[in-house]
Amino acid sequence: MITVATCNNPAHVQLVKSVLNDSGIAVFIPDENTAQTAPYLIFAIGGIRVQVDEENAEAARAIIAQLDAAAPDSDNVPPAFT
């Protein structure tokens, strides 16, 4: 698995996961339980990682870039960063 994005917001991670899954890309979120049970640790652990298989990394990054480009300029929707 390779990390294609790191997010600071659990809701944004779920959005990214949903879009990638809908595109046929399996997603693994290794920090999901920590983010849900101890959200105050999100910044301490470096964010919530979004991981995919290496062969899907390029396609996943392209989809995430499109998703970020379509997001409104707002503090409510933090960008994914790698």
C-alpha cells in the first residue's frame, strides 16, 4: 500500500474514500480508528493517511487532484495533501 493523500478532517477522508471506491480503487485508511476515537491526535500522528495499492496510486492521485480542484475555497473543506 502507498499513501496517496493525508487529510486533517475525518469527513474529508470519507469523501476521498467514497470517490476512490466508486472509481473502482480499493482504499485502506490505517489511521481511521484513531481519528474516530481520539480526534485530538489527528495532528499529532501527522494526519489521516489514505492508502491504495501501488498500481492504483497514479489514478488515485489524479482523482484526488480533481476532487480538490472542485472543492469550494473554504476552511470547511481542507485540501488533501501528499
